[in-house]
Amino acid sequence: MGLDASEKYREGCFGGCLDPVMTHDSPIEEEGRSDMKRKMKTYAIYNIKGGVGKTTISVNLAFLSALDGKRTLIWDLDPQGGTSYYLNVRPKIKGGVDKFVRTKSDIENLLRMTGYPNLDILPSDISYRRMDHLIRKTADKKPIRMLETRVKPLRKNYDHLILDCPPDLSMVAENVFRMADVLVVPLIPTTLSLRAYNRLVRFLVKNKINKSLRVLPFFNQVNENKPIHRVVTRNVRDKHPIFLNTAVPESNVIEAMGVKRAPVFSYARESAESNTLKDLWQEIKERSKD
Ligand SMILES: Nc1ncnc2c1ncn2[C@@H]1O[C@H](COP(=O)(O)OP(=O)(O)OP(=O)(O)O)[C@@H](O)[C@H]1O
Ligand SMILES: [Mg+2]
């Protein structure tokens, strides 16, 4: 299936970890990262490609994390504000993201409750489209750690941070790769998707970003009636154990989130889809145990 870069993963640390070249101590650990990991675990939902289900999965995983009793924060990093929309939170940030980046304004003022127990959100608004540009221009000594620095005051308040990321390999993405413990990558089972995933892996390996990052790809929007979906899903999972076993089907129940503006579990608790999402969260937790 042309997953050559993926072969650079080896079984062991997380059912596949980054190239052995990345087993050296990383600068993040030197800067007290181990303390951050102990306090708050960061799951980034990311793919270079758009429309693969990043926002859909982020919202449901955040909900399930909160349901576990974990104090959970979801950070909508996308100017489209899909997470804020699904969780019914007004996408308006006082002063816009410019103020947040330039003045290091108090991040706690930007927190919003979602109405679900244990689940808070940092919403995004349209000003987030300037985030990449602003990070590049920031006076911070380490622009690639800017998001990590800004979120630092919240470490003590939350067990889990879920990042809904915009598509593309931007500075925002580089920040995300450095601050995350786990990179959950939803993929639609097509050859183009696998190509994009390979690009991501190559980028991580080449740039030696965050050796302790656990990359967990899985298939979303799987339609068993499509031969290409069947072939890709089976072949890839057989050959590449790094892929999660749980595959999320293409489903009207999941798509209805756009109308319900709520996580699937909250309006279809007993559905097969809710069970699959629970399996997905369970597998992610198991595969990302320290
Ligand atoms: N498993 C699924 N079954 C049916 N529809 C789905 C599923 N997952 C996502 N979708 C639908 O696919 C569309 C894109 O999903 P989503 O917005 O979560 O993707 P995204 O990767 O966040 O997109 P973007 O890159 O634009 O941020 C939405 O309409 C969503 O409802
Ligand atoms: Mg999205």
C-alpha cells in the first residue's frame, strides 16, 4: 500500500514508535516536559488532509474523556470553529487571537464551560486564521513551543487536553507535534489518504520532532460497500499494526452531530456508533499508556 515511511516505525513502545533515530533525549524533556506529562496528557487529533473527521472525533473523544471523570479541555485550533459549533459555544474571543499571542493574555479568561460535566473548551473564532502568521512573528524565543507555553498555566487544572487541529503542515501543526503526547490521525481509507499519512510520518521522522510522540492512525468514514475501503482497511491493518483496530463507519448517526450540535453519545447513547467511539477511545488510552 506504499506505506514506506510507516515502516520506519517499530513495534514496541506504542505498537509502533518513531524511527530509532528519535530515541535520543529530546529538548522537550530537558525543559520539564515530564512534569507536564504527569499533570496533563495531550491528545492531538490531526491530519494534513481536510474533511477526514478530525473535529467529529475530537468532540467525541473529549466527551468520552470527560465521561471517564477526567477533567478535560478541548482546544479548537481551527478558524472554522467546528468544535465550538458542535459544542454550542459562541466562537468569539475577546481581542481575537492577536491579543492572545502578542500580549500573552491570561488564557484562563478564554475558557468556556460546555454544559457537559468535566468538559471545558477553548473556542476559536475567525481570528485563528492569523495564528500561523502570528506564531512566526511572535517575540517568543521559541515560536515552535508557543502554544505549549500559553497553555502551561492550565496544566494543573486538567487531566486531558484534546486538540482539534486545522489541516495542513503549518507552524500551528509544528507546535502541536511538539506539545502533544499522542497524535490521533483519522484517515478515510483511500490511497490518497495513505499518501498524506506517509507525508506526515516522513515529516516527523525527517525533522526529528518529539521522540515520545505516539502516532495512532485509524480509519474513519469506512463504507464497507466500497471495495476500495474494504481492501485498504484490511490490507493496511494487517500489514501495519500501528493502525488502531477500531474503524469508525460512515454513519448518518455520526453525521447528525451537525444538526444535534452535540457528541454522538449524548443523543444516541445506545447506538452501535457510540459503542464504536467508546472502543476507539479505549484503544487510544491503552495504546498510549506511559
Ligand atoms: N464517521 C462518520 N460518518 C459520517 N460522517 C462523518 C463521519 N466522520 C465525519 N463525518 C462528516 O464528515 C464531514 C467532515 O468531518 P469533520 O468536520 O469532522 O472533518 P475535519 O477533518 O475536521 O475537517 P476540516 O479539515 O475541514 O477541519 C462532516 O460533515 C462530518 O459530519
Ligand atoms: Mg475540523
